[in-house]
Amino acid sequence: MAVKNTTQVLIDGKIITLGGYESPEYLQKVAAYLNQKISELSQSAGYNRLSVDTKHTLLALNIADDYFKAKSQVDTLEEDMEAKDRETYDMKHDLIAAEIQAGDLKKELEEAKRMADGLKAVREMESLKEEPAYLESLSRAAQELEAVLLETQETKATIESLRMGAYKELEEKEAELRKKRSELKKRISGMQNEIAQQTGNQERIRTELQSKNAALKEASVGYTQQPEVTAMVQEALSKRSSGAVRAQKNAEIEALCEKEQEQTEELSRARNAYILQYPSSGFSGSEKSNEGYEQLLSQYETDFEPQYRTEFEKQCDFIYRSLRENVIATIHGDIKAAKRHAAEINRLLKKTNFSDSIYQIKIEPAYNENGQFYDMLMAPELDSKNLDNDGFEGQLSLGEDSFYQKYEAKIRLLTDKFMPVKDDDERVLEQHRREMEQYADYRNYLSFSMYEQVTDADGNVIRENFVDDMAGRDSGGEGQNPKYVALLAGFAMLYMQQTNRDSRIKLVLLDEAFSKMDQERSAVCLKYARQMDLQLIVCVPDERLQSLIRNVDCVYGFRRHQNQISMMHIDKGNYLELLEGVE
């Protein structure tokens, strides 16, 4: 029968006698663990201000946390051990199978030896019969015997490798896992004891507290207050803490004075702001009482606020409707204008042949977030809208007709993108501005593309190739054709959108233009630019001038000498005569 041991330990600065069937060393180890946990908790902020019950609860929770973590680790190790046991079992099974096979091979070897001995004896007895077939059978038997011996050696080597290698490693790992499992079981057992001890301590403290409360209630029964003793106690307290009480009250008074000063300043600022905005109110801002302001506020809330609220809502609705209709009208008009300009450019492009092909521009609804509004913005009802007499010039009168009823949800969704946000954050405002710019730009509702029409000698279309699909496929002048067509078309549409007088210039600057295009293709591009009334200023090196000079109006040459740039006019006629003489 095990002997119960008792020993004194120091826990949280208190000497406690512990009893159990474990060794005194183990009990001291448990006490050290408790002291460590108490020390860790004591370093936490606010721990010392907690009640005794709360401290013991926290201590028990931490011990329980360690217990469950250790238990989880033990479970993991047990699973690993089970896996290793299964692996060890498989290795042992393979080893046994190998040993059985080795035994079978040994038996076969012995049988082969007996056969060889028998064959040797027969050969000796029939040495005079050395027929070829007989000698050949003996040779095969010898070869089979040699193969069996080789297989036996390999099997022995395999068994020895398993014993010295993987099997030995598995045995070592198994021993290590069993050791760790034993240690964790000891830790778990110790933690269980600690948890039980802490639970017992809590119950003991709770019992003691209940007992003391009961004793206090019992002692209070029949107690009668003695005025003389009470007066003596109050006098002693007054003499002892009068300075502290006075300091506390002075601090409270100072805080109240500061708060009063802040409120007075805030009230003064509010009054001044009101008087500045409404100078005819009759207030000076120096009134001792705020009664006049409060009376005026009450009058406004009673007599004017409902009227102003109604008017405010009316004005908000008017602004919303005006914004709604103006946005839709503007985007609708821009999209219609873009399609008209594209049609005009396509008409000019049909007259401009690049060898055996022409180019056309295609405008389609965009496949993005803006594209959801395209059908609403291009509804046929918008083309028949009349101006609203109550609105601004250029607005459409949407009203509450079939168009508005049909697209009410999308109209409200689009219009809300342009309503101001109720936020003072600059990042939010900037994001809202970018979003408005996105939805105000008609180009974000459209998808622009360009395709090539290849024709035969009779002008029949053989095939159509979209320029995006041709990117990187063609090199040289063929690859530059669509790029310059798209560039010049873009400038033309840009200038078509302008209404001021300066847009009549239609200036386009190109640096090293048509660098990979021959004279024929360059001439077609320049002709195309003239048809769209574009004024080109082209900068090219000297070697490119020969292919362009026949199709330009004037030529200027620039030279750099000692960091000085000079310009001179080149006579086109003289240059052509010189060029023809050279040719």
C-alpha cells in the first residue's frame, strides 16, 4: 500500500502543507508551477485590483489552458505513435515474410545441393555415356543452382539492411515517442491535481466568505449606534483627513470652473456666428442671459421650420430633377454627336484606299459598368423630348412619362452618381469627383474599334480584319497604316466636338511620321488628313523628305551648329527639279 507523504510548500508567499501519495519533490515542483503562473498573472495590468475569487478563477483558467494544450499535444503524439506502430508492424511483417522467403530459398538450396550430388553420382556411374543432351541438362542445373545462391545472398542482404536501417530507426523513434508520452502523462496528471487543488481552494475560500458574512450578520443583530462613539470617530477622521478633503474639493471646483469657461467661450462663439450671419437680429452678443436667443429659436421652430423644410425639400427635388435631366440630355447628345462624327469619318475613309483595303470605325455599347445605362441613354423617346419651360435651356423634359417609368431605376442610379456626398473627408470627396468624371464622359459608355476591309479589283469585300487582332502581326508600312488612320480619325473627332473658333485650325503635330511607310502609303495618309481638314506639321529626317515632299505644301529645314539651331525655307520646286535630275 502506498504511503501518503506530507510536505510544506510556499505558494504566493504563504506556507501551505500539502499531502499526497506523490514524492515531496513532485509536490515542490507543483508549488513552483503555481508560483510561476501567479507571477505571470501578477504582471498583467489591473490584476492586483481584482477580487480574490476572480484571481483564483483566472489562475484556474490558465492552468486549465495549459492542461488542454498538453492534452492536445499528447493526443497528437499518440496519433503519431499509432502511425509509427502501424509502420513498424508493416516493417515487421515484411521482415517476417523476408525471413520465410529466405527459409524457403534455403530449403530449395539444400534440395538443389541434393539434386547436384545425385546428378554427380549418376554422372560418375554413367561417365561412359557422355551424350550431348545429358551434359546440357547438367549445365542448366548448375546455372539454376547459381541463380538460387545469388537470390539467397540478395535476400540476406535485404534482411540485414532492414535490421540495421529503417527497422532500427523506427524502433528508436518508437522509444522516443513512448518517452515523450510518459512525460506528458505525468504533466497532465500534475495539472489535474493542480486544477483539483485550485477548485478546492476556491470552494474553501467561498465557504469561509459565507461563514464570515453569516458571522457579521449575527454580530449585527441587536447592535445599537452610540452617538458619543460616532462623534468621536467623525472628529478623529476630520482631524486626520481634512487636508485631503479640502484638496479634493478644490480640484473639483477647479475642474467645474474650467468646464464653465469652455461652455462660456463656446456660447460666445455661437452667438457671434449667429449675429454675423443675421446682423438684423438685434443681439449684441454680450447678453448676460441666453433667454432671448432661446425664445427666438423656439419661435423659429414653431412658426418657420415646417415652412422652410417644405421649401427645402421642394428645392432639393427641383435640383435633383434638373440634374437628372441635364445629365441624361448631355450624355445622350454627346453619344449621338460621336456617332455622327464617326459616320462622317467613315464616309471619308471609304474614299481613301490603302493599296487593296480601306478602314472603318465601329462604335458599340461598352462592356463595363457604364454599359448598363446605354439602352436608357439611347432610348428613342429622348429624340422627341421638348424643352421644359420651367427648366434650364438645353434640358430635356423627362417628366413622369413612359420613358421615366420604364427606366426609373437606372435614371435614379445614374443621377445619384452626381449628387453631393455628405462627408467632409477629402479622400471620399476626391473619390466621388473621380466617379462623377467617369460617368460624365460619354466615351465611357462606348467601345471604339477599327477594322480593315480588304477588297478585290472590282471593289468587292473579301474579308474584314479588326485592327486589334492585327496588332503585332504586320510589320513595316502595313503595320503603321491602321495606327495613323486611327490617330488622324481621333484628332478629327476631337476637333468635331469643339465649337469655338480656334478649333478651325485643326492642328496636328507628328514627329518622325510615316517612318516605315513607302511614298504611296504616305501620300494616301496625307490625302486622308486633307479630306478631314486637318493641318499637319510633320518632322522627318532628311532621308524621309524625298517620299513626302510631293504631298506637302511647304518645307523648312533645321540645322544645329555649335549649340545653335538655324531654320531656312526650302523651295519645293527647286528640290523636285534637283530630285528629278538625280533620278
